[in-house]
Amino acid sequence: MKMLMLSFLLVWNSTVFSQETAFFDAANTVFVTYVSDGKVDYAEIKKNPETLNKALSLAAESRVTPQNTEVYKAFWINAYNLAVIKGIVETYPINSPLDKKGFFDEITYDLGGQKITLNAIENEFLRATFPQEARFHFALVCAGLSCPPLIDQAYYPDTLKNRLQKQTIAALNDPNFIKVKGKKVAVSMIFKWYAADFERQGGVLSFINNFKTKKLPEDAVMSFYDYDWALNEQK
């Protein structure tokens, strides 16, 4: 009986691992094929949705748990970004994700074995589960131009830490994302909407300076610029 149980567990674990690997590779294909310089070719995906649909189908079949930390984080980051693309493509052409009612908090997607909204992925599955990981905000891409740019590859579990670090450094050293003029510093609304996440890291200024090459002055006068919700599409 013990041998049978062990065999079952080995087969089950192998199946789960294969599903996860297939999902990450399928997600990678989507991003490599349709993302360039942070912009998404929604028009082409609309014409040829098979690659995106395959990745989302694998996401629906996948099962991840927070105990397998890097797999869990990478899965939900990729799933979020793919679902955003799916939400846009379904009603494309569209000028902004906000033009679609309930885009973030009402429309659900079949991911990880459940029906879930984009806000639930971000706020419950990621932020609430890993409250010390503020770098999520530079990997989750909401389809607006003011979002950090979407990368042209999937987040894989074994490279997740380095990739999150790289994306955060890139965003916080981008003069269009952190706008500095003397002691006046204008930052993304992300830092206002999710202030609690950055307070846990010592505050907005401290968090930014942890990643910024040219540090902001300690007496910086900080403001928030308007968020541009225009679609991050290739034209």
C-alpha cells in the first residue's frame, strides 16, 4: 500500500510540474511574440488568438500554492498579465481598460482552478499573501501607458527574484516614471494607491532610493502626476 501511495504521489507531482512548465512556456510564447518595448500588439492577437488562448487554458488547469513560493508568485504575475491582455482583446479596438465596465473588479477569468478578478489576483493572492513584496507593482501591468512596461518574456520561478529586481530598478530609474526637477519629485499614482505597501518598506522615498542610481534628496517635495490610462498598444 505504501509503495502504491508513493507511486501515486510521484505521478501526481510529475503531472503538476508538467502543467506548470507548459504554462510558463506558453505564457513566454505570448509575450515574446506580441510584446515589444512594453507595448502589446492587441490587433494581431485579436486576429490570431490561439497562442493566448492556449496559455490561458493551461493557466485554468494549473494549481499552485503559496508554500511553493516562487512558482506561486510567477504563476499569478503571468496569469494577471495574460488576463489583462485577454480582457482588452475581447473588446478591441478599445482606447483604455477603463472603457470596459468592471475591467478590474467585476470581470472574472478561469485561472488556477477558480473564477477570479484581476483585483483579487493583485490584492488577495499576491499583496495580502506576501505583504513585504512591493516589487509586484512593477511586474503587474494594467494595460495603461502609465503602468510599468510589460516585458517581452514570462516570469519563470527560477529567475523571478532577479527579474523582479531588474524591473523595479528599470522603473525607478526611468525619468518618465520618476520625474525629478531639483527637489521637486513627481511620482506615479501607484505610490499613492498602494501607500501601505511602501510604508512597510520605510516609506516611498526610502523605497525609491533603495533602487535608484541617483538618489532623491531627503528633503524632496513629492507629488503625484496624473495616471495615463490610454492603452499600451503597438501602433
